[in-house]
Amino acid sequence: MHGFEKFREVITEESQLRELLGEPSRLVQNKSINHLDEHCRDYIAKAPFLILSTADVDGNCDASPRGDAPGFVHVLDDRHLVIPERPGNKRMDSLRNVLANPHVGLIFIIPTLEETLRINGRACVMRDPEVLEKMAVNGKVPAVGIAVQVEECYVHCAKAFMRSGLWNPEKWPQKESIPNMSQVLADHVKLPDVTAKDVASSLADSYKNRLY
């Protein structure tokens, strides 16, 4: 595998993985459904956060957070949902990927609940006003939405959250040890006239005045 010469033992076949990790249980093999039942709808209605995974035609991947008040994702029926596109940085990574490659993956998250809801399907970028108007906030209607045609839904177990202690405040880092993201951005852009202070000011203005 080109680019992985650093590693002496690279697995290249599923049979090797099965030998090491085994087979899924009967429960795991049968947990996937192909539609949004009442349980999926209830989870989505209570979830204020999701991660959207997309890829372009060459397989270059992107994972993007989406968040708003619980229920911000609009369920149309048992096979379709719409994620509103709120104002961002205009890179439009997810939107451009969906235009090129419709396959998407979603992970819905409810705070304090360690099991997540995963949905896989196909997406398009839509702008139907009668749908988007239902997702307006403060009178501001999203210009477009990402519509997902559901192909697979299943519950993901709690082990990652249990191991990470994500919802356990006792395991959260001390504030002074958290990375200074304004400094990180300033160092990454490497523009001579942009300082961490400038970035912090720009972010604060964006968060205050351009959230919707």
C-alpha cells in the first residue's frame, strides 16, 4: 500500500480482520433497518447535534458537525429527512461533496446518552421553500438544505463514549489546558497581517451576529 511503508504489518483482506477480531453477534447482524421508525424519529427529534460524513468523486472524505435546537433536522416521512444549512465559512465542503457523490453517513448525538443513532443513505441539495420555511430560526430561512434518502439506520453502542468519558465532567480537561483555537487558526493560515487576536475577534463577531 503506497504511503504506508512505515508499517511492517498492514492488513489488506477482510479474512485477516475476521481472524483477529471475530464475527458480529446475531443481535449486531440484525440491528439495521432501512427506514425511520418511531424510535429513530424520536431520537432525531431530541438530538441537537449530528456529524455528517461525505466524500467527493475521488473518495476524499469530510466529516462536518451540524447542530441546533433539538429537532432541527426535519423528518418528512419514514425514508426522508432534511438538514438545514446554516451560515458557515462558505467553503461548502459537504455541499460540494454531495453534488459530486450522493452517499452520506450521519451520526446523531443526544447529550448524556452514550448510544448514538447512525443513518446511511443518499443525499441531494434542495431548496424547496415549503420545507425550508419550517426550519427558520429568528425569521431566517435557510437558503438550502441537505435532503437524505434513508437506506440504513441502526443504534451504535456506548463503548466509545464510555471509554472517552465524554459526558463525565470529572474527566473533562482543565480550561487552561484546552488548545487556543484562535492561535491555531492564525498559525495555520500564515497570513502576515492576521494575528490570533484578529482571529478571536472575527470568530466572536461571527458567533454573535451570523449564527443564523
